[in-house]
Amino acid sequence: MDKPDGWFLAMFGRLKPGWTMERASTHLASLSAALFQETLPTRYSQEDAKNYLAFKLGSFPAGIGVSTLRPASASPWATRSAACSSARSRAPP
């Protein structure tokens, strides 16, 4: 990998009995500052470091899965546009 500080993290789990999404998000957010401080890449500029340290962990409902396309595809036009864009990006030159 050319960029050792390029990453993506997603985890799935279930709430503890008696926990709400709000409580889980609050708990994860409370861990965020220390976690991101400890993992701050040394080669980041001041601006990149500031943005990185502003990240917050959170919890989100995923009963029907998680997709970044779902909000964008709320209308048929958005779905069609996304499909056309994807097809163009794979078309040979």
C-alpha cells in the first residue's frame, strides 16, 4: 500500500442489553479523542491533523444494511445518474 495512513474502518455489533443508540454513540464519542490522538499519522500537515483529531466514532442503525448510495438514491433520477456515472467510469477509452 502506497499510503500507510490511508484506511477505512467499519465495525458491526449489537447493543448491550439496556443500551440505546444514543448511549452507545456517547460512549464511542468519549473514546474518540484518545484513540485518534494515539493513531495520528506523523506525516500529516497541521490542517490534516486537526481534521483527523476531530473525527468521532458513533453508532448507527444497520437493520437493513449500510450503504452510502441509499441516501443519494432516494429518487429514480439519482439512481439513474449514479448508474450512468458508474458505467461511464468503467467504459474503455
